[in-house]
Amino acid sequence: MNKAVISGDVISSTSLTDDDRELLENSFQKLLKELSKEFNVYGRIIKGDYIECVIPEPQNALRVALAVKSFVKAIPLSNNSLYKNNNKIKLFKTHGIRLAIGYGELTRFDREKGIIDGEAIYLSGRLINEFSTHNKKRIVIKNTLNFVSNEEELDKVFDPLFSLLDVLISKATSRQSEVLYLKLLYNSEDTIAKKLKISQSVVNQHSTSLGWNSIEKAVDYFNKVISNY
């Protein structure tokens, strides 16, 4: 049975201050705990700015990927990072993290031993490495939300959908990203309002502005296609 693995590389992480890099890593720990609780995701952090997540139920992969992306975009950076390298930090605030969903077999997966091996993780990892901007003087951001498998037709089905979602999420503000993350984890608007200490009407305004209805339809579409594949 095929599994989904998400590989992710934080954009412009080397431009963050040491304090913000620590904040990023601690935030990832919180994120992975919440994803494990909600979706039974197994996740691990590598070198503080690279993550790998196994999604036992592949139909949840896009929802989880969008949750990761919106969570990272909502991380509050210090002013020190904002002034350290403004152009690169702007890229971080816009895109947050580059993600690839690999869909295929996992020949070995052991949560206790931290083993992830097989086609799905090879596919996602190779794609992330292909788009990596580490040690490059001129950074060109291409797609930061990707799907890859060995099924060409399936890739073609999802490519335009992921590209549109990528653009939509890139335009979200930090607060909108917070709202999106909580919605992707199935929180009601009333619950979100209480957690963020804002009114329900403001939550609804943020949802409308970031295009939640379209995002929800895209997530449901992905779920149905993968479930029936």
C-alpha cells in the first residue's frame, strides 16, 4: 500500500538569528506533536530547518502539508532577524517552507527506531534537493508546494492545483496563516477566536480573505482522488 511522505526545507533559514533558529526548532516540535495527535503523523527534524513526515493515511497529505506551511508562515520572528537580511527574510515571510509530498511505497517504516525508507521519501527528498537554495547567491523561488509520484497522470492532475494553492498561501498574512492552520486542524471559528483572543467575525474575515472555501475544496478534492486511486 502506498504512503505519503512530506519533506520540507525552511526557506532562508540561514538568515535567521540564532534565537529565531531556536524558536523555529522549538516551534517544529510543537507542530509535530499536534500533527501526530490529529493525523497520527510521524515526523522528525533534521538540522533544525528540515523536516520529514510520514502520513499513514495518504488522503490527508495535502491537509497536513498546508498545515505545516501555514504554521511556519505564522512563526513570529524577532526584529533582529527582520533587519539581518531583509530580502531573504521577506522570502521566509512570504513562503515559509518549501514542501514536497512524495507518494509511493515505504519498504521500511519504524516509528520507534526512526526508520523511513522507500520510494515515497526518495521522491520527496530528491525534489526538495532539486529546488534547494542553500549556498546560492541569487535565490529564485519556484514552486514551494509540490506533489511527486511515479504515476505521471497523477502528477499531472495535481500540478495545477498545487501551483494555485502555492500562490494563494504565499499571499496570506501571519494572522491569516494562524487562522488557516487552526482550520486545517478542524477547529471551529468560535474555537479559533478563543485561542487567538479575537472575535468570531474577525476569524471569518480572515478566512474569507485567505480563500478558505477554495482551499477546503482543494483539500477535499485531493482526498477523494487519492482515496480512489
